Amino acid sequence: MIALTFDDGPHPRYTPQILEILKEYQITATFFVIGINAVNYPTAMKALIGSGCEIGNHTYNHRTLDKGKEHALDEIKKCEEQIAENIDFDVKLLRPPQGKLNAETISAANELDYNIILWSIDTLDWAHNSPQNIAKTVISSVKGGDIILMHDYVSGGSTTCEALRIIIPALMAQGYEFVTVSELIS
Ligand SMILES: [Zn+2]
């Protein structure tokens, strides 16, 4: 089992395209959303909620969570206010921006009952790599239990969708099952 994860959305262009691809292959994934994007792009957020994919917290403003406990609590809570209304959380998942965290981040996450989720494969899809290179990064190193980091928003254009069309069928052919992060960690 492996978990695909998408950070930095929702975004009106990429989130629906990715949802469409997931639907085509009848698989699920986890989206770590930024609160302010949920506010700015309600249609994309609604599509995400309607898809049945899992939704996690990626802070309100996408500021790193290593700037003190109060700041971390505020960023997590404000994002949760935007996403919680329509979601029945089984497990609350937090992905700190850039993976940056310290003892105070952990303390804030614990206080708000969140599991901190990082990743084991960084596809570097945010760095404008070709779809072939992104796919190669995943396919050459994947193993059961991996959490794969991708993005449903990349500034300046994204090749993530094209990469997914290579990665998903290749990993399916190898027998991998795509699950949500909470399914993977349970
Ligand atoms: Zn991010």
C-alpha cells in the first residue's frame, strides 16, 4: 500500500484535473490544503470534498510552523476552521509547510489532536521537472508504506498531472494499492 499526497491546493486549475485522474483509475489520495486557498477557491474546495478523498491541514497561510507554539496553534486552527465545516474527521492530519517542525510544533499538534505527516518520497514536482523525471523518481524507489509528496498547486505551471498518468498505471501494474494516509498509518 502507498499513499499519494497533494499539497498547497485547492487550486481551480489543478485540483479538478487531479481528481479526474484519480477517479479514472478509481483510486484515492490525501490532499493537504492551505486555508486561505480554501477561502479563495471555494469551487475547487467543494470538488475536493465531494470527491471523497481525504483532506488534511497544511496551515492557513502556508507559513512554516517553527516560529513558536502560539503561531503554530493559530495557523493550524485557522485552517481547520476553513475545512472542518464539511468534513467528518476520523483522523486529523497535519503537514507542516516545508516539513519544518520543532518541539513547539509537535506540542501544538498534540494539543489540537493532529498527527504530523511528512513524506518518504519527494517527487520534486514543484521544481518544474519533466513528467518523466517525476515518474522516474517515484517508480525507481517506491516501496510499500511510502507516502509520496506531490502538489496540486505549483507556481508557474505544473507537470504533476502528466506525471500521474505515468506513475499510477506503472505502480498498479506492480500490484501497489493506493490508500489514504490515515488508512496507511492505521
Ligand atoms: Zn506546501
